[in-house]
Amino acid sequence: MKEIKFSDFKNLKEEDLLKSNVFLIFGESFLYKKILNNIVNTLLPDDEKELNFESLESSVNEISEITEALTTYSFFSDRKIIHLSDSKIFYSKKNDNDLIEKAKIAFDKGENRKSAKFIINYLSLNKKNLDSIEFLKSKIEPNGWIEEIIEFCREKKLKVLKSSDDQKIIVDLIGNMLENNFFIITSDKVDKRNSVYKAIKKNGILIDCSVSKSERRDDKQKQELLLREHARHQLDKVSKGINNDALAKLISLTGFKLETFSDNIEKLINFSGKRKKITIEDVGSVLKRTKTDPIFELTGAVAEKKLNESLFFLKSLLKENFHPLQILTAISNQIRKLILSRDFIDSKYGKSWSSNCNFNVFKSQVMQDIISFDSKTKEICKSHNESLGLKKETDLMLAKNPKSPYPVYLSLKNASKFTKKSLLNIHYEITKSDKILKTSANNPVMVIENIIFKICSLV
């Protein structure tokens, strides 16, 4: 019936929601939980929620319980909402490793039932059963914990169902929904080829809460915009603001992880007390680096010439199935930023900069020179492109967003550790490595490790 982005959900009115009694909300869990709450608050008064809102899990509750909930009327209200939370019925084999990772995290927290839920789903996707212990051990490293979870599954008499069985039953339920019963499914991932997805697309409303995690410029800008909007919304509730440099540092330290970002905002609200503005000093005092994006961690470690950390994050990326060319591209982009930063330092505009410059001085004195440098660079590139008959604008700018100076400050600090010649040489080496990865049978891990060794030994 309808497919919308989370940003357009605010345009839906109660009558729009009532036209459909089936919803799929998928993507970022922080976003889909907010939209779920909005739908429930719109459809049910507060005094009816306890009796007429029921939340189930496809891996914990039997399909018979889900069927019973959807095929019975509410005795106490006109409306009833059944929520199938964090559903894994949309997972496909291409992302089944996510289930293993989540199972291990839950096990480490002592949440055996939650861990078992993920293992049951993993076995279902791979058409295995609880006797497939050797199969699991071959796929999981380290695997000492898995026997305990399998034993837990047996004790609790948990069953591995064929994933297609559950899907078929849920598709039938969606096609025969009772009037005034509402079915809401939430999931972090979806497979659009899945029969349940297709059934909801035909009969209900799809709400896409996904946000690209890529390092492309447009995607990074969308991530930052979403974080800024969320910060403003959260701070407005308590009549507080945040300085631009403080927000930039907060984003840099947290990364694109909305729940962590929201928690950090809450910490800063409490720390700042009665003050109306959160400062960069507050951010530095309260927060430690929580960014979990391994691409960011790798390129950051490379720029700071930290060899051991760089190799550690490289291993993490490869373990998460990042393609070697994708990793090399990220390193190449980081070197391009350092070259541009070094260009500024060596230019007439960079006279105000020194490697021991503090951030406040940088904001008040250096930032304006960077904006002038960017303007001149843009002018030169435009003239060059016009001479070639090209209309494309350059993205060679140090301060793409002058209101966020902190990342620029870090880039200049890192660029001060290199010479222009050494950066150009490593850029040439990366170009050669790119060709090697595309045209030869050389071990891709060794190729990238070699580049990292060279960068971290540069002067």
C-alpha cells in the first residue's frame, strides 16, 4: 500500500494509520522504536495499553502464540495492537553472521535466553538443528561458549523451525487480519525478497528507518544531519543548547550510533547542571571515545601513525567481511585529506597554524584562513575544469562544513606529522596497490598491511 522513509512518518495522521492494520518498521533500532511508540500512542489511549498492547518475539514465543494473539479480539477495547519485536524472519544467509555476533554479546552479558534466540535463528537459516554442534563450532571462533547455549536450548525445549514455516503462517495471518487488530513488526534488517515483506508491501505500510553507514560524502552528511537534528530535539526538551565545536567533537567521538549518541547527550545534560550551554570542555570531561565504526577507527589510527591499532582495526574490518578494495579506498581518502591539510600548512594561508595550536586558537584565528584557502582552491579547480570543458565542482575542501571545525583541527594535527613529499609517495603506492588488488592474485591482506607499515613509518 505505502512505503515511506522515517523522516516522512510525521506527515501521517491517525486516519492514515487506520487505513492499514499491518506495519513493518525496519532499520536503525533507535528510530524504529520511536516510530513504534508514536503509532501505539496514536492508536491506543494510555489507560488501554496494558491490556491491549502485546509485544512478542518470533524467536522466544512459539508461532502458535503469535497466531492466537492475532486471531482473537480485544475484550476491553475496540483496538488491539500485537507487536512482533526485533523479528529475525527477514534475515537471509548473507547477514547470518550478525546473529552469531549478537549471540556472543548476549552470552557475555549472561543473557542466555537472548543468546539462544539468535543461535536458533542462525540454525534455522542454515537448515540445521540442535544436534549440529560441530557445524556451529566450525563457524564460530572462539567457540567454547556455544555448547552451554545449545544445552540451554535443550533444557528450555526450544525448537529450530524451518524459517519458511513461520513465514508462510505469518503471510496467511497478514492476509486475514481481524478488524481493529493491528500487527506491527520491527526488524533491524529486511530481505525484500522475503514473502512476509512482500505481503506487508501489498497489504500494509512499510516504514524505512535505515541509514547508510558508508563513508561516501553524501551519506556522511546525512548521518551528521540526523545526529544534529536529534541533539537539537533532545536538548530543546530541557531548554539547553550546545556549542557547534562541542557538537562536532561529540559526533566525532561517538560516531553514527544513535542510542549511544542519545545516552551521551543525556550525560552532558546532567554534567552541565544549570548552565544553558554545553561546551567542548564538557564533552572532553565527560566522554571517552565510543565510536564503533571500524572504518573510522582504522583511518584514524593510520592518520595518527599508530601501527598496532591500525593492524587491529584492519583485522576487525576483514572479520566483518569488508572488501579489501573498500578498505584501501578508505585509506586513500584519508591520505588525500592529509595531503590537502599539508597543502594548507605549507601555503601562505597556513602561517597562523602550528602543531601545538590549541583548539580555541584554531577556531578564532586559523579557521578563517582555512576558509580563504578553500575559496582559493575552489577558484583554481573551477578554472582548470572549465579549461577542460568540465562543469563538475571540486570536493577538495578542508572545511566542507565550517560550522564543524573539530575534524579539520584533527586533520591538521595529523598532517603536521608528515611531509608533503612522503604523503605524495604513499598516495602513489596506494595507486599501485589498487591495481595489484584488481589484476593480480597477490594476498590482499598482505598488500594492505604493507601500505599501513609504510604510512606508519613515514616522517
